[in-house]
Amino acid sequence: MWCQSLVIMRYTLSRLLFVILPFCTVNLACGAGEPEQHIKDLTELAEKGDGPSQFKLALAHEEAGNLQLAVVWLRKAAERGYVQAAAELGVKLIMGGGVPIDEKQAVKWLRMPAEHGDAPAQYNLASSYVSGRGVSKNLEKAAQWGRVSAEQHYPDAEYMMGVLYGRGDGVPQDYVKSFEWVSMAAAHGHVQAKQSIETLKDVMTPAQIARAGEAR
């Protein structure tokens, strides 16, 4: 299925942000000291209500295997409006990582980063509207959120839009647009999209295939 458990890829946010954010991880020798001291230092700042520190502390606890504490600090940071924490918390509530699955709460927390332009969160929200998990099924809203994510070249969302246009779900059926979106997803490394291109060609006329090629 093209919306495999909404985000089987997990978000990889916790791993990615350890590279992107300007702070030392608990595993790198960059002056932070031992992991325990690093967590202690972050805790002091987090307990004062500093959102970035709360988020960093959540990631540090997750890296140390303390999933429940990680979720506690993610929630605190999300409640302070820290977008990245809300995005990660939403995924955990979908996947059940350190917290019981709660799809309604997942949608609530995903909406904030989605509205701030976070492409994975937008895709996850679109997937929720497709499946009706955590929110009433609404293919039009799925297409709206899927499109804004796809326009940021998020491969899963590009493929989603290809499927929606191919089926006519939430958007008018249009094989040319379907082919365009699926081709973009394939170009960005989406494995299933690569497999779907030939299937699409089987239902398209030569004129439609030519139009799709011209649009690319």
C-alpha cells in the first residue's frame, strides 16, 4: 500500500537533527562530557521551560534508550509550540514509539508542523485523511495536504498525488497529472513509483503519454 502505516520510514528526525542542530550529541566527543552529564546539563535548561533544550533532552533520552522520558520531554516542548517536537511526537503517537498509539492525538500534533510548512508532517496528515485514522476520511483534504508536501519534492507525497490523480480521489481523474507526479517521485528515488510508471502506461493513450512527457 502507498500509505504504508502512514510513515513506515519513521521520520528519522531524531537521527537527522543530531546532525543538523548546533549542539553536541551524547555520543560525540565535542566537549559535552559523559552522556549522563550532558543529559543533566540539558535537564537544568529544560526544566526552566526552554523549548529547544526540552527537544534536545528528548532526543538525548531516546538515544540512551529512555523512550518514555523522551516522549515526556517531546510533549513538553510541543506544548510550548516547538514545531520539530510536535512533528516527532505526532509520528510516535502513530507508531507507538515509547507511547501508546493514539491516532487522534497524532493528527493534533502533526497539524502544527504541517501548517508551518513541514513536508513530512504534511504528508502524514494527508495520509490520515486518506485512511480516516485519527480524523474523518476526507480525500479532498488529503489532496490539499498531499499537494503542498509534494510541491516541496517530498517523494512519498509526490507518489500519493500520482495515486490520487490516477484514481480520481479528491481530485479529478487525470492520467497525465498522475504520470507527472509518479515520474517525479520515481526521479526522487521512490521505489514503488518506479514500478508504477509501466502500469500507468498500460492505461494511458499514446497522446496522454506524449503530453506527460512534454510537461516534464
